Amino acid sequence: MIAAPRFQHLSSGGLALVIHGLFLLALVVSMSWKNMPHLPVQADLWAALPEPPPVEPEPLPEPQPTPAPEAKPQVSEADIALKKAELEKKRQAEAELRQQEEARKLEEKRLAEEKARREEEERAERERIEQIKKKEQARRQMEQEMARQMQADLEREADQVKAMQEQAARMERREKVIEDFKQRIQAKVQSYVRVPQRITGNPEAVFQVTLLANGEVRNVSLLKSSGQPLYDEEVERAILKASPLPLPNEKEAAAVFRSGLVLKFRPN
């Protein structure tokens, strides 16, 4: 206990001497080497370093008392039964909680499936209603198209009937005009006929007459003889003498007379 501090004092003194020596060496090196006047130098010489103050040893830690072992409590059968009952009750509570959790999950699953089923039914119902609407729209469009087509057919038929009626009316008017002018032409020709005295009976002579646009006779040909040449010759002469013959103003009716008018004559 005493030797260690002594060696410590000697080490500290040696270290102090080394430091002082280094310090002096630094001073010598840093000095200016100019020739300075010699000044007296004083120095204190130590025969020995002073004794350092004694160091008190650190106190040793006091020993801690060793704790005595705890005495194990004595457990009775009643406590064991109580603990078993508490554990059983805890297990039952946990089992009930698990059952409740499983029931909750099953209920959530059932509700989710029920929701999905309702959504699927609603989607199918919407699709069915949409299909019905599309079919109804297509049916209405078809009915409208059929009605339009029927109306167009009726209008076309009405136009055709009207055109046929107008054509029939025109043909009827033309026939009337033709018949009227035939009678006028026959009357005019008849006014120039001098029936021979030796005609017997009431024979019929048929002539085809071709006219010019102004009504003048272009050609006369006998289609059917009356059997009495004198009468046939007299009628032909009267047709030529009655030229120009009257013609209708309508072009279609007048074309019938110009293309070949058939006239029939009898003495009486």
C-alpha cells in the first residue's frame, strides 16, 4: 500500500524534469542569435524535488448482505380448485368470445352474400327492363315503319287509282270527242252523198280515211264494199268533196283521225 505511491512520486518528478528540459530547449531555439550584451544569469538550483502531498487510498465497498431465500407459500387444495375454476371460467369465456366472433363473421358473410344476391337480382331486373324497353322501342319503330309503309302504299295506290281514273276520264273524253267528230265528219260527208236511184236495200260501205293536220283528205280506201259499186263510188266522191273534214283540238284525239279514220255509210 505504501510502495505504489512512492513510485508514483518518482515518475511525476521525472516527468516534470523532462517537461522543463523541453521548455528550455524551445526557449533556446527561439532565441535570436544576435550578439547581445552579456547579462548576468540567475538560476535556482534544487537539490531534490519537494515531496508531493500524500494520496489517501480509496475506501473499499462495503459487502452487501446476501438476501435470504424466499419461502415458498403453502398452496391449499381449495386454492388449487379455485384457480382451476377461474381457469375453466376463463376458457369458457374465451370459447364464448370465439363463438360470438365466429357467429359475427358468419352473419357478416351471410349479409354480404345477401347483399350480393340482391345486387345481382337488381342488375338482372334492370337488364330485363332494359331489354323490354328495347323490344318495345323496336316494336314501336316497326309499327311506325309499317304504318309509314302502309301509308306510302295507300298514297301510291291512291295516286295510281287517281292516275287511272284520270286516264280513264281522258280516254272517255277522247272517245266522246272521237265519236262526236266521227258523227260530224259522217254528217258532212253524208250531206255530199247523192244516193243512186237503183240502190236496193240498205247496204253498208266502210272506208278508211287518212287526214292531214289541217283536216284535208290525204287518202281514201274502201275496206268493205256495200255490194253496189255505184253507191261506193258516190260515197268516196263525197268524202273527197267534203275535205277538209273537221278535227278535234286535242292532239291525241286528232291523231286517231290522221292515222286512219274508219267511217261507215248506209244509204238510209
